[in-house]
Amino acid sequence: MSVKIEFDNLFEKLKSERDEIILKLHLASMEAKDEFEEADKHWDTLKNKAAEIADESKETSEEFIAKAKIVGEELKDAYNRINKRLAN
């Protein structure tokens, strides 16, 4: 096999791999964006709960605070998943 044919084969293989990586990156970023938009809804919920907890004029129950912590943990997990997707 000539050097030119070997190079052409290598080039085509690399081009194919490159195209596949570009597609995966695009899809991963779309998935990360979708997950972030969903997590942002939880952020708004958590922000509102935090404001209520911080407001000393309102009495907050232990149950309310526990639910706010659950939302916070779910948000933390979502952010970790998003960061992992973006790191890959």
C-alpha cells in the first residue's frame, strides 16, 4: 500500500472520529443545558425557602427546614451531574 493511501485511510478514520466527538460534545452540552434549566427551577424554590427561613418575623418549622434541605441536596446532586457532563 502506498504512503498516500495509508495517509488517506488515516485521515478518513480521524475525520470520522472527530465528527463523532463533535456530535457527542454537542449532545452532552444540550443535555447539560436541559438539566441545568430544570435545576434552576429548584434553585428558585430553594432561594425562596432560604429567604423565608432567614426572615426572623416568620416562624419556620423543623419540617419546613428539612424540606428545604432536601431541595438543596437534590440541587447539589444535579450540579454535580452537570459538572461531570461538562468535564467529559
